[in-house]
Amino acid sequence: MSTKRTRKVFSESFKKQKVELIESGKLTTGSVATQFDVSYTAVYQWVKKYGKATPPDRIVIESDSDYLKVLELQKDKSNLERIVGKQQIKIDYYETLIEMIKEHYKEDMEKKFLKK
């Protein structure tokens, strides 16, 4: 003897009401599913369809070690950027100094001292 399962159909207003209760925190998806004998998947679909909260575009899941590695790499990157910035300031200073020496002595110092 087989037991025939009856199909439950819930109205749109009923679903919206339950989703509002879930979003307000008065009910959980599990309690709605259990109370009305509905699958968890169905309740999540209601929340997705009638809910006001928009789901995030992307969820990143990573372990703590990955997170710590990323933080360390970001720290290293910013440190290297700082060092490169300091070196660029020195290069700009020396180039300006060479130009000033050229103007003062009226001679191309690069050709004189940097023979190739």
C-alpha cells in the first residue's frame, strides 16, 4: 500500500508574509520549513523571490591562513611601493641636480663623465 503525498500550494501573500517574518528575525527558514512541512529549498526560494535583501554578487570563502597570507602580501606590496617612491624621488633629485650643473658650467656633464 503506497501513501500518496498531497501537494501543498501556498498563496503568494502567505509566502510574502513568511519571508517578512524571516527577514525581520521573528522566524527562521528552518522553523518555517518545519512548521508548514515545506522543504528548506522551497523556503529559500521564497526568500530569494520575495525578499527585500539583495544577495551579494560574490561571496569569498577562504581559510585563515589564506587571509593572513593576503594581509602579509599587501603589507609587503605597500612597503615595496614606498621604497620605489623614495628611489624615484632620489632619481628626480639627481636628474635636476645634473641639469643645474649643466646650466652652471655650460658643459654636458653626462658626456664628460659617462663615457660609453
